[in-house]
Amino acid sequence: MKDPDDGRNVSYHRMMQIGKNKLTARLIKKRQTRTTYDKINGDLEMAVCLGNSVAVMVAASLGPPSDVDEFSIANALDETPLVKCKTKDLEVPAFSEIVLEGRLTRNVDKEGPFVDLTETRDFERQEPVFVVDCITYRNNAMYQALIPGRFEHKTLMGMPKEPTIYNEVSKVTDCKNVYVTLGGGSWLHAIVQIKKQHPGEPKKAIEAAFNGHGSLKHVVVVDEDVDIYDPLAMEWAIATRFQADKDLVIKEKQPGSSLDPSGIHVPGEKTKTAKMGLDATIPEHVDKKNYEKVSYKLVDIDDYVR
């Protein structure tokens, strides 16, 4: 898709076939494709590329500023030659398996319901109709499917939010790492690891994490010694370093995600949710040794067995 002011945009859009050459396309408000579609008069030319390189798939998931070309990011990751479309003034990756050239019309039709990131059903909506005018493909083309709610989907959704959270948290404390967890649908939960230097930094990190990812619902802040990729280590940190009466942050009636079935959903309005942050770091002014795991002395079995 090409914006007349900001240039090309490469992104993911869920699509539902409704006819021989017609599909409805999910366009999210305030995202570039929807913004461009809403501001132009007439149809919006678009090419749907199926079966792409990892570099293209990652670049398309990032959602950079509107003046950044995702194909330039893909090319930085791995050489990504482009070719012109047959019927549209657009370029597509030369090695895409299948390309649907067409246009987003001003007509709307049913889209959904689909299983989405949280492995629950998303809402049925009225979305723009995409009309396919031309199909090109490679010999023996392979149709690549991303199964909703499965690992590829979660990776491409959650991974790009980790640096945005990291950047916001780094403004208020020394952020070491961020993990948007699989158990939270790679969307609603995050673990933030910091090097705490001053009182109050964990709660600042919680607020910053919510700023870094608007759909984030729950966040846990931990110290450097906690493995954020180990769910047992995370539960241990909460069990031994968290006190709910002083380490809990609750934010009511916050903007949430439509993918969370427990949120408050009103048609035409942004989903509302309650958000929670947990400070699972070692308290200030304590003997830290009492909060650290004790390691056993390693034994060399050769010293005892001959």
C-alpha cells in the first residue's frame, strides 16, 4: 500500500474471503493503512503478498513511524529485491510465493469472527472489501499460513512490543530486558528486568511499561538475578519479594485490548480494562542475602567414584 504523503507501508492484515475475487480486510484504527484509506477519495491500491522471507515478515510486524519504509528494514536484515506489480503502481518482494494485486474499495462487508492472538474469538466487524484484479505466483508456489494464536503469530505480535517497552522503561531506570510472555498471549503480559538503584524505580518502570505498550494489562518488575524466561523463577520472585499491600499498582478503567474477553466492550468505543503492576524486586534497606537463592556447592563425582 502506498500513502500519497508518507509513502509505502508494509503490514499484516487479517482477510476473509467473501467471493470469487473479494475479501474483507481488517483495518485497525490509527494504523497507517486505515489512516490512508480514510483520507483518500476512491479505492486504495494494495498488494497482498503470501509466502515471504523471514526478513520481510519481521519488518512488516514492527510498525515503525509512517515515514520509515519497512522494506528498507527487511533489506537491512537480508537482501530483499523488489519487483513492480503487473497492474498496480506498487513494488513487492521478488521472492514472494503468491501476490494478489487489487484495491480496497469503499464497500464494506462482514469480517470474522476469527480466532485471534489470545486463542479466543475476536468480534465480527464490518470492514472494507478488497477486490483482487490480478494474481501472480512462482512456479510450484507454496501457500504459507500463519495459524491464529499459535507460535508464529505470537512471535510476530509480541516481539515488536519488547523494544517499545524497553525504550520507555529505560527513560526512568536501568532496564536490562523485557519479555512479552507467551502465556499472556504475547500481548497482555510483560516481564521487565531492571537494575534498581533508587527507591520508587519499580513503580516508575510499571507506568513506563504501560506507556510502551498500550494494550499491556499486567506487568511484573524483577531484579537482574531473576530469569525472565523461566516461569518458575518468575513465580518464585513474586512469592518471595512481593507484598500486595505496598508493591501492587492497580489502574482502573484504562484503555485495553479488544482481544481480552474480560474487558468492557462497548460497540464503537475503545475497550476498557483494569491494569495491574507488581513490584517483585528486593525491597530497599534490607539484607539482600536473605532474598537471594542459595547455591549448593558443586560436587565432582570423580572425587568419590573410582
